[in-house]
Amino acid sequence: MTEPVIASKTPFPVEVEAGETYYWCACGRSKDQPFCDGSHKGTGITPVAWQAAKNETVYFCGCKRTNSPPMCDGTHKTLGNL
């Protein structure tokens, strides 16, 4: 499996709608961050489906190293010069 690319060292705030399913880019290669555009093909990394329970702002991980995919858990703060 290929290592994910760091798309951003900060999370992506997104207004989500209750009942909608979002496909978070786990590989970091998507041009439609934080969402999947199919760029993962051939990497061995697949997007993560996430369904919103309510209308709210959530923070999708941008560094692709979160321990709580697809949400930011602050891991980006430990990446240093990666």
C-alpha cells in the first residue's frame, strides 16, 4: 500500500447536511479535497464513507494521518516538516 499524501496540515471545515453521505479522500491525491475524486486508483487506499447525523460544521482531516478517520483529531500538529 502507498503512503497517503498530506493534502493540508490543517483540517477542512465543511458544512454538512443531515442524512448525506460524504466520501473522504484518504489518499491525499484528490483535487476535490477533502472529498474523493477517484485519484486513489492503484494506490491501495480507498475513500472513507461518512454520513452526517445533523446539519453542522465538521472538520475533515487534511493531513490524512488521523486516528479517527475521516475527522481531524489534531494529528497534523505532530507532523513537523513532513
